[in-house]
Amino acid sequence: MIDRRERLRAARLYLVCDARPDAFLERALRGGVDIVQLRIKHESDDTVMRAAARFARRCAEYGALFILNDRPDLAAKVGADGVHVGQEDATVHAARALIGGQRLVGLSTHSPAQVQAAAGVDYIGVGPVHDTPTKPGRPAVGLALVRHASVHARMPFFAIGGIDAGNVADVRAAGGRRIAVVRALTEAEDPMRAARELRAAIETGPMRSEAGVGAA
């Protein structure tokens, strides 16, 4: 099996969603989604574990990585490839202690200081680039933080927040080589086609020549 971190470095399209049906997952994965994060808030452990086990199976079928949001205590139990935490969630140190060194840890970042302070993680999310209802109360950071991460991030980063087919080219031009999306796929009439279009745009669009190690 290809190492999880190698698969992470090769990833370009990251889907974040709630407990969607298998039919949706399969369409998105067939369209080229590399990573799926299951984000379920305020539900019982049993509910999270049932959905996570199902997501893990579907992702494995398509060779995609499966990430569980904010539950490092459950990640290994459900066969997740890793866990994602926010600035106000479990600490990176605590998450790593629970999931071990073989699984991935991701961290949300919202400012240049947080990008540069990120340590002990395998990747970071950078955003929200645009205002998004999935993060109420979190102000958009714009493309400036993507530009900053493209130069200063020490690990792979995914631009996130209101990214869709209409603005993904701007993210790519700002130095982003990886994107994470929610509504661009969950609200798409055809998730497979939408995923293919997003992936093509992030892979082939214009790129800032001064992009640094974070974009590698």
C-alpha cells in the first residue's frame, strides 16, 4: 500500500461533509476526490462511528484517504487514515498521542501566525478564503493567506472556504495547489462532474512562480 503521507502529498481535492449517502460519496470519489473528511457535530459516539466506518469502507474502495473531524479518540477504531482538528479543538499533541505516528493529523489555520506556528501536523487547512455558511462567525481571510501559505507553510496545505468552480482559478493563481470544498460538491447536481471540473482547474490553472515549500 502507498504510504499515507505520499498519498497526501499527491492529493489535490479534499471533500468535507456530513454523513452523506453512499451514492453521493461514490460519485464524488469517481470524480477525483482524493480525501474525504467526515464532520459530524453534536451527535453520539455510536452515530459518528457508524457513519465513519461506512465512509472508511467507501474511501478504501476508491483509494482515497479518510479523515475524521475532531475525534482522535475514535479515528483508529473506525479505520480512519487520520484526524483533523481546529484551533479550538483537541491539541495537536493530544491528537497525535491518541492516533499514533502512522496516521495523519491535520490542523485548521486562519492567520499568518497560525500557518507559521503549525508543527507536528501532516497538513494544514488555510481559510476560510471566502465567507461560508459552514463556518458562521469566522471572517473570510481572502487570497492573501493562500499567498502567505504558498511561501511559508512547511507542510502541504489546502485552501478552504467558499471555493467553487467560479473562483478556484483565483486560488490556483494565488499559489494554492490543493483545495478543500464543502458546498461545491454537496450542493452539486452532479458531484462527479463537479469534482472533475474542480480537479482539472486546480491541476492546470495558472500558478504563482514564487510559490514556496508549502505548495510542493
